[in-house]
Amino acid sequence: MEKIIAENLGTIVDVRTYGEFSGGNVVGSINIPLNEIPARIEELKAMKTPLVLCCASGMRSGQAHHYLSQNNIECYNGGSWLDVNYYKSKNN
């Protein structure tokens, strides 16, 4: 997963609220709050996969991962957006 993030091989989706996202996020990530994921499933299916999901601690991204996996979308739980941001900035 670190390679996927560092080499931009997929799409980073932040499932935190809009307020949390605006307070800091991974450059280039897309904000789709967890509660909006079912309604925006077609949008998610159209994104470059694999999706790397992140939130504050990994709980909400874990829930999103479970849901999206059941809908045959290739994705990973990236955990905290700070960890994803670290991997993203390491090679840039």
C-alpha cells in the first residue's frame, strides 16, 4: 500500500467530515464522508483504483473498506490520513 500511495497508483479517498477534511488533508485526496459513500458508489467505481481510504484513526476508513469491498471495488484501509500523508510526502 505504501508504494500505491507514494507512486500515485490509485486514488486517496478521505472519509472524514468536510470540517475535518478542511482542517488538514493529503494533497490530491478526495473527500467523501463515510455517510455519503452508499449514495456516491457510482462515483467511487469510476475512480482510478485501487482506492486508499483514510480518516482520523482508521475506524471509519475500515467501515468504508468493508462496504466498498462488498461492492467489488479494489481498496485498502490506509488508516489515519496522517500516515497516508507521510507515505505520500516521503517520495515527493
